[in-house]
Amino acid sequence: MAKVNLNREQMPRQEPEVRAKNYREVALGYSPEQAKAEADRCIQCKKRNCVEGCPVNVDIPDFILALREGDMKESVRILKSKNALPGVCGRVCPQETQCESVCTLNRMGAPIAIGRLERYVADWELLNMTNEEKKPELPPSTGKKVAVVGTGPAGLTAAADLARFGHSVTMFEALHVAGGVLMYGIPEFRLPKEIVQKEVDFVKSLGVEFKLDSVVGRISTIDELLENGYDAVFLGTGAGLPMFMNVPGENLNGIYSANEYLTRVNLMKAYMFPEYDTPVKLGRRVAVIGGGNVAMDSARCALRLGSEKVYIIYRRSEEEMPARREEVENAMEEGIDFRLLTNPKQFIGNDKNQLVSVECYQMELGEPDDSGRRRPIVKEGSEFTLDVDVAVVALGTSPNPLIASTTKGLDTTNRGTVIADEETGKTVKDRVWAGGDIVTGAATVISAMGAGKRAAADMDKFLRS
């Protein structure tokens, strides 16, 4: 066996003191030389663990080999044959816990930077290939019509695959732009909206029709779609209903759900003031409650909007944080103040109902709970107060009940998630499939895409039968 190169190519980034004051992308991407050097490290294993570790089963060694050999169009073709959104996945997917975690070189502490190479190939396509070159050859129409509700990662993936199978696909989006959480939830400095729009445009190029400002459950129900010409429906509406703490003072002015805060900043472009005069309170001192990627995004947005002090308040230790390690490190480098083993007791307001501080408990960790993480326990008598004028609650989300409440025969859990078969996405309701956060609750972009892909394959079998 040839000597293995364990020198993983590091991706250039903006310096913390610079990037904390702008919304440009933090990670700058590989140069052609860096991409080639990283691709050269791949040992082209016979047992392709990385492919099995990818929720959409991208042929990872093959696209890397084509990149290494300089055949970029072939690399693009291989990558996009399984993944309709590589520019997105290369930026926001947690490869470190999926494909890279099972890479053979991970045993030596230096897995191939699969996500960074995926981003490089996707960005090369955007710069060097015309729309006509990008478009795959499509089969003859089957004459079947499918409605896809929601244009987030699950819906876009299902729609792209269904179109590739030859079916006619219409996507319904409640907002004025397509992309779902990719547009409203993830900040520009992590996922530029131009990249998302290009990926949406690719799905459009497959013949998929988009109907924006269309709230299914209001303009028409799932049953009405099925009665009016659609042979099958895929539900990919995500989980957009925020969870709160239910502590005193949570209704004070100045307290946002992370969903609302990020939507105002990202989709409504508050970060481009005064070009976009979006109403959002620019706090001098901001507390973000939570320890996931959404909490990191909220805190880093607040910093870039000009806040003097931004806290992350998280009830467990750094080790238990669900956010990607990369995002935690970026936030720390940028100066976010992490208050770990801390949990709010109450929010305190002034006589004008405006938030002025948050009273917190100190916590300690006990035995593991159902999640496998150690349970946080209040330290009695440990209360202390932080002066803040804005708080963002980033504790997770659940599906909006609109679809379930207007669809007869659709089974849901007590958390409001739709019950669907894990392998096929099939619900108990005839001709209806579902996938992504509407089924699992808030999860990752790539897991939603995997669900969309599995559902599309099963829907294709049904439509052809």
C-alpha cells in the first residue's frame, strides 16, 4: 500500500475580527491546487464506506477521482446524479458525523475533506457550465402528476428525482421565494442565497413548476390536490413552529423565536439596512438560548448587526452541544460569550414591557437522560442576572399543524410530526408520502434530502404500477 498522506488541506477563512463585521461567506473555498492536493489523498478504497455513510449515497470516490484527473464535467455529472443540491451540502452538511466519519483515513485522524471537495465541484459548475450543459437527459413523460408541498431540501430532492423519472412535478411554497429553511434559516455567511437560488434554478431546469405564495391547507387541501389531477403528494413542509421555555417574562418585547429572528435577518434582509428597512430590534446586549446550529447562527447574526455583547446561554457543557464543532469554534473565535451550564429562570422587563435582563440558574450535570446526554440539574441558590435588551430562543421547532389539521386520515405523533415509513416515506393516507423535518422534527439538511430521495423512489414504483 502506498504511503498515506495525512496532511489534510485546510480551507482558507476570513479572519475572525474581519468576518465578525460582515455577512460575506466565512469559508473561502479551495483553490484548484488545494482541491487537487486533497483529492490526491483519497486512496480509492474497494469497500466504499463513505458512500454508505452518505444519506443520498453519492458516489464519493468516483467524483473525487474525476476531479483528480481533471475531468471536472464528469465529476459534476457523478455528483449531481445523486445530489441535486451539492453547493448547499458542501457548505452546511455535517460530513464529520456522516461520510467523513467512516472514511478509512479517519482511523488515522485525517479523513478526506469530502464536503469541501463537494463544494469545490459544485462551485466550479456554477462558474464554468451553461444551463444547457448542466441539464441531464430526461426520459419521456409518464403522464403522471405529482404535487410536492414545501420547497426545502426534502421537497427539492424529491421533486428533482421525480422529474428525472419522467413525472410532471409541481411544487407549492408558502413564502415568496423557494428554498425553505435554506433561504430563511441559514445566514448568508454560512450559505449564500445566490447558491441556493442556483440550486433551485437547476430543479426548475428539470421541468419542475413552482407555485409561490401558495399555502397548502388554505388555498387547497391535500385531498383537493388529489381530487384535482395529482396522482400523488409529497409533504416536505419542514418544522417551522418554534418551541419556547414557558418561563416568566417570555412575552416581553425584545424576545424572539430563532425562526422569526433569522427570517427577518436572512429572508427579509435586515443585514442589508438601509437598502432593506426590515423591522428587527438591534440589541446592544443579546442573549441566545440554546446550543445547536440555529443558536450559533442567531448569535453570529446579532454580532454582525452591531451588538456590543452577545451571549450563548446553554444548560449543558460544551461537550454536549449539538451544534457542529466548526460552528462552535467560529462563534468562539468571533467573540461570542459562552455561558455554559446556565439556564434562564425568568426574563425581567421594565414598566414599558421591554426586556432589560435575564435571571439565570447555574447548572450541574447528572446522569444521562433519554437523549444519552447528562441531565442538567439546577444548583439551588445559584441565581445571577445578565443585562440584555434582546433575547433569541433557539430551543428547536416542530411542524406547523396546518397540514395535519386540514388532512383527513393523516396520522401524527404527540409532537405533531407526521408518521411515515422510515424507508419509503409512505404515510397511512393513500397516495401521500412525507419526509424531512415534518416527520423527524428539526434535523439536518442532508437527512431531509435522504428522506426525499427514498420517498421519490417509492412514489415512482407506485406511479408506474
